[in-house]
Amino acid sequence: MAISTVLPRSKGVSPIGAEFIQQLSRQPLAKRLVTTAASPRSQPGRSITIGVMGRTHDASASHLAEAFELGRAIGINGCTLITGACSGMPLEAAKGAQHEGALVVGISPGLSLVEHISKYDSPVHHHDVLVFTGAGLMGREVINISSSEMVVIAGGHAGTLGELAIAYVEGKIIGVLSGVGGVSKIAREVLRVCHKNSGARALYDSDPHRLVARMLSAYRARAAAQSAGLPIDSDALVRH
């Protein structure tokens, strides 16, 4: 797995070592660390990572605008955005997050920048860091979710459905952006049918700013419960 930073923004890609991730916390751009841990305990000096998974093509202008606002909400709240380094709604979220000065990390299915661009036709711009997994489109999904402490589902098709399932099994807080079709439209029923006590919590909202605020509230409540040694309550999995 290789890591590259896009410096300056949207201008080019330069290969770097893994120590770059630690150095990010000391840079004015974000003043935060990127973490692949799924722990709900926020640590000083780093921000919460929120993954945006969703439709990569044929999204309407209104849905793209919603994704941009979703990215803005993530940035405004001081979080780091994780995407699959793809086009469509995740890319619009990346644009919105960068608009607010947030760090954007793209998890690429490609083994290198060449594969990322030529084989997968994926964007470089609007990402501060690209992680080249070499895992392909489906294998990349696990890394997407594991790298995200919380996950937002924004439309999408088969790939997003897989990411929803992984997030659910891994007990993530899942935000579903309603009103954008695709997997967002069926997420509630999918989780109802697959119900198990994984610790996952799903929240549904058509307003991207309100959705992120609710997710952060749930995140902090979970962290407080775990700090107190209380069990994670997933009773509200599909009712909210």
C-alpha cells in the first residue's frame, strides 16, 4: 500500500513515506491526524474521520449540490473526510470539505497513480492524500470503512451497498442522506432485514448539515458511554 500527497491542492502528486500521516497534525492545513482506527474515543490533536460513500456517476445537479453541502458540514465541524477517491457525489463532498479547509483522504483501488488515473479513471484533484491500496474496487471498500469512524451513505449502487453492509457489521455510526435515491432509499429496509446487535447506529436525514450534527452527537454519546463502561445501545438502529 502506498501513500501520496497531492501538493499543492489539485496541482500534482508526490510520493511520500508513511511518516507523512503523523506530520499532518503539525501542518496549518488541517492541524489534525488521519487515523485508521475505528475507536470512538477522540484523541487530542486529531479530528474525527467521516467517510462519504455514494453515487459515482449520473447524479443530478441537485444531488451533487447536497453532496457539496455534506462535505461543507464535515469541514465546518472540524472533521477529516474519507472517500473512495472517486467521482460523483464523493468528489462533490471532497470539494465541499476542502472549501471549509478540511483534510480530504482518498482511498484508491489502484496500486499506483498510473492505475488510479488510467485503469479506474479516478480523480486526483480535491484530495490532499491518496492511499493506493491495489485492492481493486471491491477490496478497497473494507479499507474505506475501516478508515472511517463514521460513514455517510449518499445514494449509490452495488458498491455503496457493500460499504453499508461493512459499516453495519463493524458497528459504525451510519448517516444516511435521504432524498438522493439509490442505496439511501433502501438502506432502512436493508438494515431492518439484516438486523443484528453489531453496535451499529443508523441516522436518517435529508439535510446534510443536520445529519452530520446528529452523527457527531451520537458519536460523543457513544464515547461517553464507553468511557463509563456502559454497553453500546443499537436499539435505535432503524427507528430514527
